[in-house]
Amino acid sequence: MQSIYSMKTQFLTDEKGNKISIVIPLEEYNRMLEDLQELEDIRLFDEVKAKNEDSVPFEEYLKLRQGKKKYA
């Protein structure tokens, strides 16, 4: 399986030649962070959807929230 990234990496090794760290281009690192955030969003969506709770349209939620602020 070929990776979607053509990442140019460098490895840092200890005195015995064991790989202990990796250096990746900043652009690749940022792309990985964005991908991780998207995966987290998908995971949270799936978690909420699995609860099968009733939903409220966003506009209705905002109206309900405004009403609560007046009395708080």
C-alpha cells in the first residue's frame, strides 16, 4: 500500500545506531495535524450519532440559548 504522502524524512539515532526520533518537513507535519483533527471530528460525529438522541435545528438552539441568557 502506497502512502498518500511522499514524505521526506530524516531519522535521528543514538550512539548505537538505533532510530530514536524522526524529522519531517513542517508542511507534512501541519498536514498530518489537519488530518488528525478531521479524524477526531469524524469520531465525535459518529459517537454523537450512535446515541440516537433527538436533534434541534441550530437556529432553534440559538433562540433557546438567547432566552436563557436573559434570565441568567
